[in-house]
Amino acid sequence: MTTVAIWLSKQNQSPSAMNIASDSRLSFGQHGTWDSGRKIFACQNTADVFGYAGDSTLGTSLLSQIASTVDYTNLRRMTATQKRQVCEKIMESASQGYFRHLHLDLKILHCFYDEEHGFVAWHSEFDSSTTIWTHVRLKLVDRLESDTALEIGAFGSGGKSFEERLWSRTGSPNGVRYSNTFFKALADVIDENDDPFSGGPIQMVSLGTRGVAKPAIFLRGQDHFLFGVKVDPSILMKDLECWNELGEFVDPVSGKLRSRATRRPG
């Protein structure tokens, strides 16, 4: 499966960004694994981001279809409710006739921002044995009146390990957390091989209160990764942010901390 985590960053005690991050490993049973699989999909023209855990064939196909539909149709001009309804119909329509005998379930996360609803996250789950979808809006409950980052959820086969790593870094389930705490907890799950189905570079996209979703470059050693694939830094756009394995804001070429190094993902 995978490990997907969603959390909110805060400034001045208010949510300022929603972050969705995952590993990049696709598993093929006895045939092995591949650590360059895309799991996070960002729309180019709207503040919508999708991620998945589970069946990689259905997951990557559905999310690429949904993201392109949002980008190239009037969906981007519809209300959040209308857009969400269309996304659910696409999931349900495209999965009809899918291979039930594979017994591979799928979880899809849909995160977006609009002025009416603020930051929103939906969880859709496909039961392969019945081919039935269930759709649930995730609750964003802020128990701390501070700039502490707020967890929305962790999903997939590494979700439990992520929670344990997060708790170990804060001392308790309700300990003080910042965005880099979440980022490093995900890195721990991958680096320490907590989950055999989670591996490869971290891929992450952030949603702010303005504009479209922005992917982040992940710097591991001297290697640069975008959506799980290694890229030459010379082709990267200058407005993309770059984060190292500690969740620090760094220069993508030198790897040195930038002046905003105290800023964390989001």
C-alpha cells in the first residue's frame, strides 16, 4: 500500500496551509518493489490535490483522470460541492467492471481550499469485493489555540507507524507539533523500514489560501526529487520550494539552509 499523511500548518493561530505527503513505493508482490511511483496529484488550475493508498493501477489511473477533468472542464468554475459530486461520480463510473478478483482496495484523499469552506479533506474508499465506494468528509478539529500544526490523518499500510513516530517525537498523542514534525515522522517510517510497502523519496504538495497547489522538491543527499522521480535541478522552476530530509527549507542547488529555514512545509 503506502503511507499518506495530511496536516494543517498554522500562522497567528489560524490554518495557513494544508499539506499532503506520501512515500513513492509501488509493490508488486513476489515481483518486488519500485520506488519512483507517483501517489500525489495536483491540479494545475485549481486548489485541489489528490492522493491515494492501495491499488496503484486503479489509483493512478483514477487520479490522473480526475485531475485532468478538473483542469480542462468547467469544474474549475463550479462550487466546491458541485465539483466534489462530479469527482465522486467519476470514481464510481470508472471503477465499474474493475477486477474484483484482485481483492485490492483503494483509499483516495481529496484536499482543497475555497473561500466558503476553507481547507477541506475528503476520504473515499473503494471496496473491491463489492465495488462500492464510501465517501466521508474528514473532520478538522483544532484542540490547541496556538500555531501548533494540526493532524488530519494518516492512511495506508504505514499509517499506524506514522502515528507512532509522530508520538515519539512529541512525547504524547497531544504533544506540541510543527510541520517539520510531520515531515520527519514520515521520513522515519521510510528510513527505518517500518512498513515494507512504504519507501523511496517523499513527495509533497501544499495548498495555501491563495492560488493553486504547489509541489515541493525533496532533496535527499545530492539528489532532487519531484513527485517521486529524480530530476535534474537545472530544469526546476525557481518558485518551487525545496525541503531536505529534516523538513528544512533549503537551497535546491547548494542544499544550504535558506534565510527562511525556520519555516516548515506549508
